[in-house]
Amino acid sequence: MKIEGATALVTGANRGIGKAFAEELLERGAAKVYAGVRDVANVTDPRLVPIRLDVTDAARVEEVAAELTDVDLVVNNAGTGLPGLPLSARLDDARYELELNYLSVVSMTEAFAPVLAANGGGAFVNMLSIVSWLASPQLATYSASKAAAWSYSNAARVQLKTQGTELVGVHVGYVDTDLIASFDVEKIAPSAVAIAGLDGLEAGEPEVLVDEQTREVKAGLSDDHRLIYPGVEEQFAAASAA
């Protein structure tokens, strides 16, 4: 999809990866970028058009889709991650992660697919994660929610193609955002994620693997319990000992 001249909606566009996507869209010549956020006061960039949107509110998602009839690109970026081990994670946290990271993608896709079709097809860009495939014990329920979003994205891509709509899944490891601020690991900049994701969109790719770690994990899925999870177990044991 060509970004120049496009009208985009980015969810969670007031900070982190969402903010980076919004800025990169403008740099590439998008005609208009709507910033979908819960509190429009948090959108301080005058180049963006703030839209009040809680993506976990399906009724509000439908209202916004009815209002923004000019959109031909949707970046499903809004999300959250709550630390929690498999045997002690709070169910309320798990439900919230599913609502925000997975079910909101379903409601956004269903609501905006007709809008994109009416505008020539367009595209969805879904912000996913390396933990779509690599389940982190420290982020057990977050990993599960991202795996669900990945699976749904793969299914939706098939049906969306029949109406001329593309879907790009963007996977990445550690990004310098609030989510992993406490993690003592090497992180990449949110802008690098946005650049890679939009490069993939313009190249017609179904999936973008932003960093080397993500590419290695995806390549190891054919034998993940021998190639991936021994390393996960070692890291978990070290973290537990510390």
C-alpha cells in the first residue's frame, strides 16, 4: 500500500510505538493521521487529529468507524502488558490483556473493514510481538494475548484479501517503551519499529520481523522445544535465583 496521501488511524498514538507510527506516517506523506486515544488532551502534536477512542469499548469503536469514513489505513497499536507468572498471574489482569491486546483487534477489524473496502481496500497494521511465539514466564498472560492476536491476524488476512485489504503483522522483541522500562536488556527505539513496519506495508509484506532476536525465534518454531525453550528455561532460572 502506498502511504503518501493516505488517511490513517493509529490507536494508542500518544506515546511509545503508537506515537512513532503516527510521526512516521506524516514523514511519509500521509494526508491525515487520526490519533485514537482515551484522553485527547494527551495528543500534543498539532499535526495529528485527536479522536477519543477506548478500543476495549466495542460500541465506541463502531461509532468511530461510522465517523471516520475517510480512513484507508488502520494501525492497531494500543496494548498493555502486565507482569505475571503462570502460576500466580491475576485473572483480572489476564482478562484485561485479552480485552486490550486481542479482542480490541477483533472489534477494530470488524468495524473498519467495510470502511477500508469502501475506500479501495487499504490496510491494517497490527502491532504484535516476539512473545506471539515465545511465551515468557514473566509475562505469561501477556504472551498468551499476543499469541491470540497473531492467530486472529493470520485468519483475518485471508478474508480481508478478498476485499483488497492488506494486513501486516509487526513482531519485535524489546522496545524502549514504558512496558519494559524495568527490564535490564538491550532495547530498540520505537521509531525503528515504525520504520520497519511501514517499510513492510509499502513492500506488500504480510509480516515484519523487526529485529534479529525476533527473526531467530520465528526461524526456530519448527523445533521450538529444543531450539527456543531451553534458553527460556535458563533465563527464568537465572531470574528466579536473582
